[in-house]
Amino acid sequence: MARILIIDDDELICRSLSLVARQKGYEATSAYTLGEGLKKATTEPFDVVFLDVNMPDGNGLDFLSKLPDLPSSPEIIIITGYGDPHGAELAIKCGAWDYLEKGASVKEISLSLFRALQYREQKQVGSATNNAAVLKRDGIVGNSACLKECLELVAQAAISDSSVLITGETGTGKELFARAVHQNSLRSNKAFVVVDCAALAENLIEGMLFGHEKGAFTNADHAREGLINQANGGTLFLDEIGEMPLSLQKVFLRVLQEHRYRPLGSNRELESDFRLVAATNRNLDEMVKSERFRLDLLFRISTFVIELPNLRECSEDIEVMARYHSDRICEHYGIPAKEFSPDFLKMLAAYSWPGNIRELVNTLERTIAAARFELILFPKHLPMHLRIEVTKTTMKREAPSQQPAEHSGSNNLPHLHELRDSIYSDAEKKYLHDLMALTDNNVAEACRVSGLSPSRFYALLKKQGIQLQH
């Protein structure tokens, strides 16, 4: 018998949903606060949780991320008294099965519940019969929730031949995830061919991709095989695809559709059975709007989209990442593994890492070189600029708070991305509070002023523990 948990402070709603569940032969239990609901969900197994948004002790959307990690991993159906498109987007991104308004009919609620249970049963059967090897994740270190979500997408993408688009800030490990898709696919025994679109001149990239015949252009004194042909049977990884010239985008779109291409200077077409994985740190949707990237090509490359978090969002992984890369660096140089002092780890955790994992690795290499044969790493071994920034941030936190200056209008607030590399958690939180005050808690206006997408905006609110006032 399926077990349903209803978390809502409205007793009438709890009774109504319980009645719907019991009429279908399910067992239903209610909780009237988030705390009570979490306690029940932690100690008892449930298949589906109905979760209200506005609760006496918090926001259901903030609570949402805790539920999938419970032992029974229940499916979540958000049910709220008011419709909020941005809240619905966040709920779905956090793994909710559905997002319903309380005015929904009994038929709609029953159908959503039935489909959630049907999906859950199918998923459990699939897990029980899946004897596949553990996901290969060479070089991908960490166990945070945001990293696990990305790895789940890697596993889903690996079992198909569909195109994959990996997005994220510079240094977040896009090529590592591209290799993970390849290594876990049926093409893993074939070539993984990397093309850095940002590193090739516009007049060279076409020849590199398609190859050329002897005499196709000046200095072409011999024929050359293209990278697309080298990727035949394997994976073609286009790094920084946002840098691909518009003129080549149209040509490559046809190649992607038909898997046929013509080398430069040749009168015959060749075939290549490659699987495309692309990556970019650019906002391709914005590039489409400004006509710098083709919409039809964007559709073709983004069957699967894996959006990598920055290191600040996965801060709980910093210690295990530092341990992994430190050991690897020490092994490379043939020196004993380093130990970390508590203050050293504390400083790593306090830094904002604008360069993400790449900056962390470079910092560790420089730090280990500075320590030489000393066995324990202390903050003194870290680069000076990092120590200064962390120290200044700590002093800001300890300084008496000042009243926020008067603002004449919302346009006085800069875009958050302009500050991201130089501010830390306290400044980010103050920015969000000021932003919501200036825009009167209007999410759409706040996103316009800050330059954030709705999903990113809600994620930052959640990270800082800020609840919207309605």
C-alpha cells in the first residue's frame, strides 16, 4: 500500500487530500509544520509527499531540497494557494514531480498522484534490475547534492547518442564531465576528440573540423584528415562552442543533422558516426537573441543540458577536492602527501574561488611548491592575495553593521555578476536584501535589475536563507 505524507498548515486541505488518497486505497498521514513533516519523513517511509509553500515555520520550496535525500526518496508534489511561475520553475529544478494550485480539481490531484506513484514503481523496478557498473567519474570529486544532480544527468545522457550541452563558469570542469559522458557510453572504446573553438582562428577551424585535400589552399602541400573523421564511432567534443563563427554554424548544423561532410577542396562527401558533446561558458540564449548564435543549432546541440554549479555553490566539496588534488600533485612531484591544518581548510572554505576548480588546483600546486618538504600546510603557505581577501572579508563580518544608504531607484544596484568575483557571502546577502526592498519583492523586476535568471535568483535566496514576503 502506497504511503502519502501531506505537509500543510490548513487542516481542511489535509483532510481533503487524505480523503482523495484513501479513496484510491492509499495510506495518508498529515503534518502541520515543516519541522513535524521532516521528522515524520525521516522516521517513516513515504512514497509521495504533498508539500505546501507557505508554512508557519518556513518556505516549502526551501524545505524541498531535504526531502529527496531521505531514505525512502519520496516523490514531491508542491501544492500551493497561489500560482507563482518562478516558484514552479524552482520546484521542478529541485526535483518536484508536480506543482499544483489548491484550486485544482480532485481529478487533477488524483491523476498527478497516480502518475507519481506509477513513475516511482517503474523507477524502483529499474533500479532493482540494473546491474550496470558504477558510474566512471575520473577526476570528478565531491558528494554534494548539486554535484550528484549533474552526475545523474551524465548517467542519463550516457545511455543514448543524443547531443549534450554542458554549461557553466570557466573552471567548473566542463571537459571532465564531457569525458564522463563518453567513458560511460557505448562509444567509450572509440576516440574522444577535443576541439577548442576559442583557440582556433576562424580561417583554420573549418579545415581542422572537415580536413582538406592536397592543394585545397595555399601551403596545403598534403591532404589532412579532419577531426570529425577522427571522431567516427566516438565522441566529438566542441569546447566553447559559443565562439564558433556564424558562417561555420550553418555548415556544421547540416553535418550534425546528416553526419555527412565534404573536406575542403574535395568533390566527394564522407560520413562520420560521431556523438556530439558541446560546452560553453556563454549564455547561448542571449547570443541567439543578439543573432550571434543560430537558434536551430542550439536546438540540435541541447537535447541533454548539464548545467554545472560553480565551486561556491558546492562549498562542502572543497575539502575533499583539496585532498584529492593535493595527493595527486604530491605524487606527481614524488614528495610525501601533505597534511592540512584546520586554519588552512578554514581559509580555503572562506575564499570565493572566482576561477572555480581550476583556480583551486592551481592554488594547491603553488601552495605545495611554497611548502616544499614541510609536511603540514598552513594559511601562511597560501598565495598572499587569497589570504588578504579572506582576511578583509572576515574583518567586514566582524565590523559593526551600517545602515544601508538611501537609493533613488533600483537602477543604482549593479548587476550581480559584476560583483561576484570580489564579494562574499555577507555582501551577497546584503545585496539580495537591498534588491528585494528596492523592487518591493517583485521577482521579475529583481531579476531584471540584477541580471539573474529566475532559477539562479531563487537558488541564491535559498542559499542565503532569505524568504520572499508575499
